[in-house]
Amino acid sequence: MKILVIKHGALGDILLSLPAMAAIRAAHPRAHITLLTTRPFAPLLAASPWFDAIETDARPKFWNLPALWRLRRQLRGFAMVYDLQTSGRSSGYFTLAGRPPWSGIAKGCAFPDADPARETTHTRERLEGQMRAAGIAGLPAPNLSWLLRADISGFNLPEQFILLVPGAAPHRPEKRWPEQNFAKLAQSLPLPAVIVGGKAEVELARAIPGLNLAGQTDFFELAAITARASLAIGNDTGPMHLAAVLGIPSVVLFSAASDPALTAPRYPDGGWPVILRAPNLRDLPVAQVLASLP
């Protein structure tokens, strides 16, 4: 049996979808399962035990006929498709795929997620409802040991530490708690701080006392480092989703730019981290963050 799973990204969306991906594999242990994703996430998900093949979606414009023809070939020949993206674009793939048995929101599909509240439901519960409609009950905590394969001995981590995630997407500065607040926080923590982030966060991380690893890790190294942390504190961004999905106690800082009821990181069993919210994160006091530490 050939099955296709469709999931694009951001990173947080990908990580919130891991329990559904694991549940699909558990429901179809002998199937040949292909994932259609975007190029940045292909290496990550190729390392998982849930897929036999990875296809990258170039997301062509609908006037680009040669690229659409290639996409059509990628979508054809499957006995079942799980559209975990459930966007307007991915729903349009239903017809391009030849209208196979389909789980999603495409009009006329065999296994529709018809929950009228799906647009106001957190991603995890929405995916759980979609899987239920397709005959897969529950989203058990997935085995994520495959994420922790990297050798991190060269980073000289403290024996115990608190992970700080001061960055966010470069085009979303409103999602960042000021780095000077992270600096004050680091000085008051009960354990040393390890600061992580991408290349765009290297400069702001330098202002925070602790071991600065911003811009120095690939994804698998970041996962292995995160799994060693006693606690993670940071903005609403991908690495905080990683901490939560690995079961690390977490405190996540939200501005009015996003709604934690819909997109907050979640623990492997579906539990919620500590959520602190302020319309403008500049107004969130360091003392309030310290008081919230689990």
C-alpha cells in the first residue's frame, strides 16, 4: 500500500505534526509512506523512522505548467493521502492527485475533517480530530530518539543548565522579549544559561551572560543540546517547540502577534508548557518570568 503524507513548514508547525506522523506510521506499519514537504525540512524528516521516501514540493505557481506536471507526477499513484497541511494550496492538490482517498479539508474528499471549530482549535487537537475522522484514534507520544543522534561533546556544556531562546523569525521582531531582559534573567537563574539561536541571533545572544551557542549548531545538535536542558525559556519560535516536544519543562513568551491557544508548543503527551503573555513583550517584567519557573 502506497501512502502520501503532505506537510510543509514553519518549524513549529512541523514539530506539532510529529505525533500525527508517528500515528500514521503506527496505523500502517507495512505501507510504503512518502512525505511531501518543503526543501528545508526534508533532511530532518528523512531521519525519522516514519517515511520510506521524501519528496520536496517546489510549490509552483499555477501558471507554471512544466512544474505543475512534475507535481502531478509526485501526487499520483497513492492509495491514501493524509494532508496534514490542510491549506488552500494543499487542498488544491486533491484534484491534481486524481481525487484518491484523502484525509483533509478538500471538497469531496473521502475522510473530511468537518469540525466546524477547527479554525479556532489548537493545531494538536485539530490534527487529532483529523486523524480520528480518518480512522486513527489518538496521538500517543512519539519516540523521538532519532532526533538525538548528534555528538555534542565538543560544546562543553555545563552539567546542568537552563536553555535560553532569545530569537524569533527575523521578520517578526514583535515576538521577541528584549535581549536586555534575557540578560537580567540569566543573572538571576539558579543554573547557568546556554543561549541558542540561528545566525541572525548571534549578536543579540552576546548580550546575555552564559554559554553562547547561537549560530553554531545544526538542527540535530540543537536537539541533542536541548534534550540535556533542565528548563527552556524563550520566545514563541521553533526551538521552543523543539524543547516542548522533547519534554523539557518550558516557559514560552507570547506577544499579541500570535495566539497560544492555536499555536503554542506542546509536550509529547499533549500537555501545555507555562505560557506568559503580554500584548507588547517589552512590558513583560523579568520578575514575572522568574516567578513562573516550574
